[in-house]
Amino acid sequence: MQLASKYEKHIDNQLTAKQVLVLELIRSGVTSTKDLADSLNVSTSAVSQLLNKLEVHEYIIRTIDKENRRKIKLQLTEKSEKYFEKMILLEKEMNENLYGLLPIEDLQHLARILEQLTKLAGDE
């Protein structure tokens, strides 16, 4: 618990978990409201509300597709890119601190178990 509280102050409390997920999906190439709704298993109106908040807080930009004016393209802003950079560095630091508490033998066992799980998941 001490480790988590150490990093809590670095997390952007302006974003909800669902908003972060939307940003992740946009980052991975999902750029239409309908595709986001399908990915999140919610209505397009619920996605529109999420997008409105993200746009107000300058995490995304919505533009009209020049080839199809009925389509809206979603893009991440520099603010959201900086958010992801910060989260990646924070996650790396947290992992280093957390794994640094474990003996090397335990880390080796963990690596072997994760490798086995990865192989098992690939066989299905």
C-alpha cells in the first residue's frame, strides 16, 4: 500500500478509467465513435459523452473527415501524448521498485511461470 500511495500524486485525477481506456483505444488506431462503442460495449451516445469531456479537457481533437463528411476523425493531442509518456515512465519506475523488493530467485521463477502461461495462452 505504501508503494501505491507514493505514486498516487503523479496520476492525473482528471481522467476516469473509462476515459483512459478510450484514449488507449484511439492511440491503438480505433478512431470512430461506433468502433469505440463496440469496443467498450456501450452506446454511441455514451461514447459521445466521454469524447465531449476528453475534448473539453484537450485530450482529443475531433475533425470532419475530408473524404466522408459524415465521419468524425479522432486524434490524440499533445496533452494526451504527454500523459501516456508520463504513465509509461511511472509504470516503469513502479515496476522497478516493486520487483527490486524480490530476491533474484523469485524473479527467475516468476519469469518462467509467465513464459509458461504465455505458451499455454498461445496454444488455445
